[in-house]
Amino acid sequence: MRSAKWSVKNGAVLRIEPQDPAEAVGEIVYQETETNEIEAFADFLRYLVDHYGPTTNRYSSRRIRIVIEPGDKFEPPANPELLKE
């Protein structure tokens, strides 16, 4: 399997070319949005893991998880209305 990635104005496109020429070429689009950039990218990574990553589950010796967590140095503003996510 070969892959190529290129950036576009508001995201990226990942093209997957399978080893077998009889299989279809896949293209996966990641599009940034102003309000949900982190969630959109995490969904993109989850899609890659689900469709192209190794098969694992909770009982596997190791597995891949995509998790969104707060920054360890993040300090919320005194006025919580200033924080928009």
C-alpha cells in the first residue's frame, strides 16, 4: 500500500493506493473547521485507525487509542464565557 498526502486550503487529503491494482484507490479528506478543529482531526485519525490500522481491541496486548485531553499547562480564563470550544 502506498499513500500520499497533500495540504489544501482548509485541511488535507490522504490518497491510499492499494498493492492490488484491482482494488479501488481511496481518498480520505480532513477538513478543518473553526470551532471543532481538534475534534475533526481526532475523527480523521480514528477513521485511519479503523480502516487502515491493525485490528486490535480491549483484550489485545497493545492497541491504538485516539484521545482528546486538556493541555497540562492550560489555565482557563477568569471569565468562562471567553472560552469558546
